[in-house]
Amino acid sequence: MEKITEAGGKAIAVGCDVSDAEQVEAAVARVAEELGAPTILVNNAGVLRDNLLFKMSESDWDTVLNVHLRGAFLMSRACQKHMVDAGFGRIVNLSSSSALGNRGQVNYSAAKAGVQGFTKTLAIELGKFGVTANAVAPGFIATDMTAATAERVGMGFEDFQKAAASQIPVQRVGEPADIANAIAFFTGEAAGFVSGQVLYVAGGPLN
Ligand SMILES: NC(=O)c1ccc[n+]([C@@H]2O[C@H](COP(=O)([O-])OP(=O)(O)OC[C@H]3O[C@@H](n4cnc5c(N)ncnc54)[C@H](O)[C@@H]3O)[C@@H](O)[C@H]2O)c1
């Protein structure tokens, strides 16, 4: 927030549970009131509840699907009316390389694959209103989320990152800035003819 205000912008932080429709409506209304129409939306909220299928509880399934998929749906629905009125909008949804399948993540991979279908349909429905929708699908990025995974599998975060980097063609793990740069491309005015795409940002191709 400080960086934004230092650069001459205006910023507020509004907390909400993205899986709760009422909280989402209230948060988006407050942003619209204080900052003007939200015409850029990045659906980034996420949680992990990893487990092998036979050990996965219904609540672990529901929590992950609710935050990633229902959250992206509720936020997009709340923001689209402002974007449609403005005749301009940019929605970027966070998918993941796990959308292609990842052991221990039936819930997360289903949500992140769902995000891709959701994104393509948003692109089709909202294109005529000047709104684009794209997905960024990160590989391994060093954040609290991957630090928590390292802890769960009983490895130090440094060693966990080293092991991941050795499997990545560019031989390093990603940084949050790698993802922010990709999102900045999609949210820019210049990307108005790019919609419904999924960009893997993973230091190499994925298959
Ligand atoms: N880190 C990676 O390697 C990686 C890889 C692929 C995709 N992603 C995705 O990128 C996004 C960001 O992940 P991250 O690594 O920064 O994770 P993170 O755990 O560091 O941050 C996730 C954020 O989501 C917020 N959040 C969780 N539940 C929420 C809810 N119900 N309502 C509102 N906010 C909620 C948390 O408070 C936290 O600030 C997520 O969608 C994640 O699935 C991350």
C-alpha cells in the first residue's frame, strides 16, 4: 500500500472471505465507493488442504473448491457489473501447474483446472463489453504456501526450493515478481486482444 501511495496512487485494504457472497458484495461495494469502479480483478486467494484421495476429507475438498473456484466466481460476478458499465475490464485468475495433475492434490488440481474453464467462459461472455479474462498458472513460487508445503513434508524450505529448482529448466524457483509481471501484462490496456488464455509461468514447458 505504501508503494502505491508513494507512487502517487490511492490504495485501501479491504479484507473479506472470498467464498462468502455477502462479504464479497460488501467488499466490492466499498472499493467502488472509495476508489471508483473496480475494473481490474486478480483472483489470487488460495489455500491448500493436500492429502491422498483415500485420506481426503469432505471438508478439505469443500474448503479448497470454495476458496479457489467459488471465490473466483463470486468476486468476478460482483466486479463484472462495474466493468460492463465502464466498458473496460481485466480479470486474471490464478490457476496452477497442478491443474495438469499433482499427487496429493485432487481438490486443488480440480479447482485449478476448473479455474481454466471458468476463465475461458468469462472471456466468451464478457468480451463484447471490453472485458478480458485470462489465467496465470504458476509452477513453483517461493511463498508462504510453498513454505507450508515444505514443513508438511518435513523438509527445510531452502532444501525444498533446491530440490524443486533442479527439476525446473531455468534451474531456479519462481519469485512472486515473476507472477506479478505476467499478471501486469494481462491487465494492461495493450493486452485487449488477448483473452481466454492460460499462461504457464513455470520456468519451462509443462506437459
Ligand atoms: N506458491 C506457488 O508455488 C503457487 C503455485 C501455483 C499457484 N499458486 C496460486 O497462487 C495464488 C497465491 O498463492 P501464494 O503462494 O501467494 O499463497 P499464500 O498462502 O502465500 O497466500 C494466499 C493468500 O490467500 C488468502 N486467502 C486464503 N483464503 C482466503 C479466503 N477465503 N478469502 C480471502 N483470502 C483468502 C490468504 O490470506 C493469503 O493471503 C493462489 O491462488 C495459489 O493457489 C501458487
